[in-house]
Amino acid sequence: MKKFRNTGNNPVYPSIAFVIFVIVWEFIVKTKEIKEYILPSPSAIFNEFIKSGDLLLLHSKTTITETVLGFIIGVLLAVLLSLVMSSFNIIRNTLYPFMILSQTVPIIVLAPLITIWFGIGIASKLVVCVLVVFFPVALSLTEGLNSYDKGLEELLKCMNANKMQIFFKVKLPSALVHFFSGLKLAAAYAVMGAVMSEWTGAQNGLGIFLTRSMKSFKTAAMFADIVIISGFSILLFIFISIIEKKTIKWNLKG
């Protein structure tokens, strides 16, 4: 069974599939003589990286900074609120429905309002990133902190365990799986939030670069921008997955 899992997680197979996809893409664009402004070939996108490398790097630094700062702040606030909600039922019962309700409002609707309130500087970008990170992590962690084994809790109480011991021995291990699930979901949302906030007004960033490229019909530049956005999201996801494997080995070895 262990061998089967390792084979299933082998990165060689998706890498081969990706290479084949790129080759087929290049072949179709060249043989069908598709205009670059409609669908650029992979080679055209690569050339755009070379031509606009310095500009892409400048915009990438801005978006990455916004994403990382917003992600950290959002996670810290989510953990803090989740701990409070798991400790006080009245707070949980009061706030939890509003947290669920907040997810029905698309962030792309709120982004223009946040830009109006906080300006086009980094503050509005951080607020959007914090919002898109905060709720998935808070909801997942709160659910995890309240889905522990009640029987095990009673057993520890019979052994005169205090609240802190019960938290670290029962509640926290049970919540970690939910917590990292929320983190990985938030990793994708954070980059998306930063890019969307830049659409509504910014001086630099991958979002503003994407908008300018679209208005100029520079489709290859748009694809290059998208590759960077996707690549950073994947790297953030992988980073969290590595931490997860080192933190909850007992669950992943199963």
C-alpha cells in the first residue's frame, strides 16, 4: 500500500503530461497559424518573459509582498478569533453565522469599496488579502477545534488534566488537519485577492500589469503574468504542504 501511495504522488507523471500539453499547444498554434493576440504559443510566452523580464519582476515583487503580508496577518487574526470562539460558546454562536454569511458576498464586489475606503496604496491590498485568507482559515480551525473526541476529553478530566493539557493533547491535534486544509485553500485565495485588489486601482502589481496588457491586446504578456500568478500560488501551496507533513506526520502516514 505504501508503494502505491508513493507512485500516485510521483511528480514525474504530471510533469510528462505538462510537457506533452505544451508541445501540442505549440504545434496547434503554429500549424493553424493562430494570431498571437488570440492565442500565443508557449514559445511566444517564453519570449515575453525575456523581453519584459525586468517589468514582470518589478510587478511580481509588489504582488508577492502584498500576498505574504496579507496571508500572515489573516492567519494570525483567524487563529486568534478561532481560539476565542472555541473557548466561549456564546461568542461562537453569535459570530459563526455572520462568518458563514460573509462568504456569500464575492470579494470582487467588495474590492472596489475597499479601494475607495483605503486608497490605492498597499493598505487596501492588505485588507483584501486579509479578508480572503481570514475566513477559510477561521472557519476550518473553528470547526476543527470543536470536532475533537469528547470521550477522550472526559478520560483526561478523570485523570485530573487541566484545560491547557486537554487543549494540547486533544483539541489541537484534532484541529490541525482542518487548520492546514484552510491554509491551503487560503494560499490560492491570497494571491487571487491581491491581484483583484490591484484591478480596482494600483501603481504596481501583477494585477495592474494584467489589466494594461489586456487593454493593449498583448496576449502573450497576459499569459506570462498568469504563469507567474499560478506559479506563486503553487509554491505557497507546496510550502504549506511541506509544513503540514512535518507537523502532523501521524495523520499523513496513516
